[in-house]
Amino acid sequence: MNIRRIDKARAFMELGPLWGKLARASGQVSPFFSYDWFWCCWHGVWPRCQPEILLVEEAGTPLAIIPLMRWRERFRGLPIRYLGFLTYPNTPMVDVLTVADHGLVVEAFRRHLASRSDWDVVWLQKLPASSQTVKELEATLPSCLAWRRINDFLMPYLTIEGNCENFYDTKNHSGRKTSQEFQEQFPCPGDLNVEEHRFVEPWSQCLQEVIELINHSSKKNGAIAYSAFPRMPEFFRELTRRATKNAWLSLWLLRFKGKIIAVEYQLCADGRAQTLWAEEDPAYHPFKPARILHFSLLQALFKRGSINEYCMAPGRNGAECKWVTGCHRTVQLKLYRPNLYSRLLYRLEKKMSQEGINECFH
């Protein structure tokens, strides 16, 4: 197998038809394995990160796609050149897209890494724990590279079956509060309105308010500062345009006197609703607007019947996690280049991790 590296936007844009063909042949129909999703990520992470695509071919026939990006950070003052999966904040999962044997693709990827000198650490984020890529890497890495598995991410999900009343009957009292009960605690509950939008114009006032709320709330709560990604508005607008086109979009809003005070941004496909961002206006936090919206949309999903699984935002640890069905787990692997500097980074990071210092992908 040979690997062709694509790091120019024009060449990437020409991959659309081939990407779609490989995705269908591999059975990976999730929006998060689609060309449209990675198109948004490509243009969203630049210029902070430099995206690239590895096209794995055999005898000129494309068999796999590995979406990557390069970026630089400092750890304890030491500069590090990272190479990792192409992701955007709150990406739920990412993996190699392949119609070939994972073992062969992973071996080709490892050989490709060995041929490059532009990285110190490969950071493979958000791999599904059940992925064959994880199994192949963990089986082969010990014999060739220093590596670590760090910080699993949990993505709570709820299986939607039966009706909402039966669902609540199986929960304890603290988990049975309905949206109506939360709304009654809100001043002027009659001025609250819940909306779902499946078609949103990229330059609409509605989407602009959503972008501003997500950015403001994230920074206020000490979460990922989306302002670190200068093209965040462009990412949201393009994702919204493509999600609307593909019938993936489900944008839930809670308005108070016409103002958006809570939002859940979902992509829906194949019976799964995946929440990417769930935020509320910090000024209204004491009244729990996010909980009001959450329970309202949950009741709507039970009534609708077209969604079998409702996945909350990655890493979410709210009170609703007490009654979810379970959690999807994703893992992160770090691979260290076989040279003196990367071995130093490996020992330092391993020591810091053992001392209880948390690691996270920014």
C-alpha cells in the first residue's frame, strides 16, 4: 500500500465524490465520517492547525482515508509538533475510513509516520473504544514506538423506546421532573418558548445569536474558548448549510421574551440524534434553562418515534447522566517519535500524568 498526502485545499475539495464512495462502501454512514463534516473541520481549524488528508492506495485504487491535522503547542515550556486526527471542538468521534483490512492500513500509516520528520508526537483523539484501529495500534505499537493511552472520553446516551410516561415511571423522583415543573420555577414562564429548526439559513439572525451564545457561554464557564479558532463562525455557518442540505440538522432553542437563552445543536441520521453543543445563557443559569430545553426536546423525541438513540454532548456530566442508558467511550492514543527529544517528552508526560495532572485536547 502507498500513501498520498493531500495538504492543499483545492486537492482536498476534489476528493468529495471519492470520499462519498468509500464511506458508502465501508458502511460508515454517520455524518461524522462524511466529506461534508471534514470539509467544515478543514476550514474551521485553519490557520491554528494545518489540515491534511492521507489517501491510502493499492495499485492506484483508493482503499482508505486518514484525516489529519498538524499544530504546535508547548508543554512545560517545551515546543511540541503534534500530528493528530482532523477534529473540531466537541467532535464526538473520528476514525480511519477504510474498505481494506485495518491491520494493513495501520501498518501503512506507521510506515508513513516513520518516513516523516515533521512531528514529535502523534495524538490520535476520539477513537471509538471498539474501533478496529485501536485494536491494531495497541497490538503493534509496543514493538516499534513509545506510546500511551490517555483520558478516555464518555458520551452519555439514552435509548428512546416506548413512551415518555413509561420512561419517567422507571426513574426515581429526582429524575422525573418534567419540563413543565422546571418552567414553573422560571419567572414569567408564559414567556418561554421551545423551538426546533431543521432548516436554517447560514447568515440568518437566528444562527448568529446561537454562535454568540455558544462562544460567550463556553468562555464564561471556562470551557474550550472557541475564539481560539478564528474561523468558528464560518465553521458553524458552513456546517449548518451542509447539515440542512443533508437533512441532518436539528437545532433546538429556548427563548425567553424572544431572546435565545439555551440551545442544543444536533446532527441526526440513521435513528441517532447527536448533540454537538448544549449551552445556556450564564445570566439565566439559576433558572436552569438548559434543563428546561433538554426535557422538552426529550419529550418530543419520545413522541416522534424516528430517533432510537439520543447522544448528549461529549464529556457531559450533568444531572441527566444519572438516568441515561449508558455511555459511548472514545480513547486517545499518543505515539512518540523514536528520537531523543520525543523520548524525553514521553517520560516527562508520563511522570506528570502519574502525578495526577490531567491532559486534554485543546
